[in-house]
Amino acid sequence: SIQALRQLDTQSHLHAYTNAQAHAEQGPLVVVRGHGVEVEDDQGRRYIEGMSGLWCASLGFSHPRLAEAGAQALRTLPYYHTFNHRSNPAVAQLAAKLLALAPVPMARVFFANSGSEANDSAVKMVWYHFNALGQPGKKKIIARQRGYHGVTVASASLTGLPGNHADFDLPLPRMLHVDCPHHWRNALPGESEEAFATRLADALDARIQAEGPDTVAAFIAEPVMGAGGVIVPPATYFEKIQAVLKKHDVLLIADEVICGFGRTGAMWGSQTFGLKPDILTCAKALSSGYVPISAVMVNERIHASLMANSGRLGTFGHGYTYSGHPVACAVALETLQVYEDDHILDRVQALSPRFLAALRHFGERAVVGEARGVGLIGALELAPDKSGKTAFPPAAKAGPRLAQLALEEGLVVRAMGDTIALCPPLIITEAELDELFARLGRAFDRFEAEVAT
Ligand code: PLP
């Protein structure tokens, strides 16, 4: 029965990122099926999934072509590994396909299972690279406050969000953080976006000089910060940052785990924002979230080091049991084919103005400080005014409250603190998008009425 299932979950399942006490009171939201942009819970209630789950189900739920590709792969070769020269048809094709799609020339693709693992792998590649070059002191990796790169020990160290470090004795040594490019919150009074970007690039330059350029190996960035609050960088930010990186021979890792595969209106966030990464990590929409898979693309420079067999094993000693898993690769291949066949990039570009206009409209509400977005990813940052200097009292839990009201209206959004994120499936229709915002509007009406009392 539904009740027994919920009890099983509460008594047995250690949930990710879930407050245990609130969970015990509230119980789980048990999702039993999904179709198109909707998911359905165990009570038969249906919700528009305004977040594509965790920013990943780009083709919505239960896409028949992906189901068939997975089933076919399970019947043919359900598992094989890729250590010691082993391969399978799907992994070879997927690697070639990703290289063809890459935003800059890339030489090889390595596969893992999650965004965290992809970023962890990228860190090891960077360290291996500078060891191979005889520069073992060049190891520091610079990330940004509010960046999110995952939860494994190295990736959590790169993550710059509260809650990911102190309890775990992180970050690891050699993992540093610089300022987040959130103009609305962090600009000085009267500072233009351009001047703000210059200040951040100058600060990065000063930090690298202070650390010693021969100790700094790489800089990691999401083109648009996702979990940090959908922070869309100022137009000139990455151009200026990359000039600094180039000056000090610091590699760029683009974390495309959210932005990759059309989310920002181009295939890669790197294309939308002009990044030219040495290493690119991706996951999530690579398989529309249907199976765990992530990838790390490396350029020829990194690839040459990895192939130099300079490691103590005489090889790059890194890989996962499920690297290049044939079922995951088959589903990913089919996902990329559907993006192409259904002209998903064109759809995002066509829908984006409607999406951004609706966000801007919400931005006029008294309880919204800033509305921002690009492509089909956006956020509404709740605040009592539009100054960028005020916030609702933390105890009010404004963001979670709004997300709860949205859920009651049949819409899943994500509250990151007081920022409400939207990242709908890329297959959403205009009518579904309008319905999404209608439901969000009702949630905001109720929220505003509560704030007023
Ligand atoms: N990088 C980014 C930008 C992410 O948004 C995430 C997850 O949300 C990760 C890395 C970590 O991915 P995973 O949860 O698959 O380990």
C-alpha cells in the first residue's frame, strides 16, 4: 500500500540533501511515473516538472526512443568495461559524437557516472598533466564562491556553497575560491556590469600573483552557475577571466554539467559565453538524466600528457567500473540523436524569449529582487526590494515556502535559499510553458498574501 511504501522509505532510505527532522514530519514525495513534462505522485497528483528533476531530464519523462535504446542495449550487451583496451560499439560512437559536438577542438573523451566524478576526474587529469610536464608544484585549482561542482571529496572542495565544507574538513589543500560574478548582489554602488567584470578579473589576477603562478594549475567554472542560484555572468566576464588565465598558463575547466546540450540556447554554455576550455565536463542532459553517465573531454595538450605514460603505473591510473557503460552510452547516443532529429536547439532559441519575458514579468512583483535567465534556465531571487542589498529574514524560509506553494499548485521548482530556479524540459511546448507560469503566478499570489499578513 502507499502508506507501507512511505513507511519503508522513511525507515530505510538515507535521503540525499534532506533535513531528517523535517522529513520525518513531512514524509517523502513518492513519484511513481512521468510523462512528457509531467510527473505523477503516489496519490495520482500531477506536477509540471519545472526543474527537469535535478536540471537533467531535458527530453522530459518516458521518451519512447530512449526507453527503446536502453532496452535494446540491455538485451545486447548489458555490461562491459573499458579498462585495458576494452571497448564497445556505443562508447566508441558516443566519444566520437561528443568530439564532433565539442565547442573547441578536443582530443579524447573519458567517461564516468556523475558530474561529481567527472569533475574529480578532471582534477586528477590536471594534476597528472603538470606532473608529466615536470611541474609538480603547479597544482592549485581555483573555483568560485557559489559554484557547484559536486559532492565527492575533490568536487565538494571545488564547490563554493555553504554546507559542503565545514562538516567534512574541506576544502582540500590547494583548492581555492574567488568571488562569484553575481552583479545584482555583489556590485559596488553604481558599478556597471563591465566594470564589475574587470574588478573580478583583476582580483583573480592578484590572487594568482599572490599564490604564485607556478603553483596555480586550473580554474573551474560553470558558464551559468546553477545550484548557486542561476547566476548569469556579465557579458565580458569570461573574456576577461580567460585573459588572466592565459597570462599565467592556468588551464580552464568548463563545468557544463547543467549548461551542456542546449540549456543556454547553444549546444554548450561555453559557446553562449565565449569559454575556450582545455577540459570540459558534462553529465545530466547527456542522457536526459535517464541513466547515470558523465563525460570529460580533454584537448590535445592534456591528452598528450595522459598518454605520456609518465605515471608510476606507466599509465593514467584512473577509471571506473562503469566508465563507458554500454547501456548508458547507448541511451546517451540516442539522446543526442533526438536532440538533432527534433531540432532541440532551435526549440530552445524559439521558446527562450517567451520564457525570459515571463521571468521579467515576475521580476516586477514586489517580492522579487531580481529575475534572470538565459536560454531555458532562469531564476527569481526573492527579496523585499530590488536594491540587491536586502533579504527576507532567514527564519522566514521564503524560498522553500514559495517552492512548497508551487508544489501545491502542481509545479515543481527548486528553492536554493531564497532563489527560485526554473529549468524546464527542453521539449516543453508554449502552452505548457504558459501553464507553468500560471501555476507559479498562483503560488506567488499566495506567497505575497502571506508576506503581507
Ligand atoms: N556540476 C554541476 C554544475 C552540477 O550542477 C552538478 C549537480 O547538480 C554537479 C557538477 C554534480 O553532479 P552529480 O550530482 O551528478 O555528481
